[in-house]
Amino acid sequence: MQTLFNIHEAKTRLSRIIEQVESGGEAVIARAGKPVVRLVPIEAPPARRVLGRLAGRYKLPADDNEPLPATPAEFIDAIEGR
């Protein structure tokens, strides 16, 4: 839901406007009846990638020049130790 506020209202009700935006709404602030700012909630940051999730699941070949498996299925089998 989008709600329009003039600058004076936004100053007076800022805490309530923020609560409204946090709960999924949008707020637009207008100057002299003309919309100038839209307040929207910040999206959650993407989940952090964890290093080492595959530790111990894939064995590096003893010979670095050994080719990788030819197909994606063979590669997955090699990673999972099949």
C-alpha cells in the first residue's frame, strides 16, 4: 500500500511512516503536492557464501594434468565420490 505524505506530515510522523514501510508498505513524500521521494523497505542482503562447503567431498587428482570429467553427470559423480 502506498501512502502520500507532505513534508510537514513526514517530519511529524516519521516513526509511524517507517513502521508502515517496514511492514511492507510504501510511503511517498511530496513537496507542494508533487511527489519527490519514495520510501521502500530495504531488501534483505543475499545469504553469505560459506567457504569450504565442499571440503572433503571432492578429491583432486594426483596428476594436475588429468582432464576433468567430460559430462556434468560424470563431474557430479566425481565430486560425490561415486
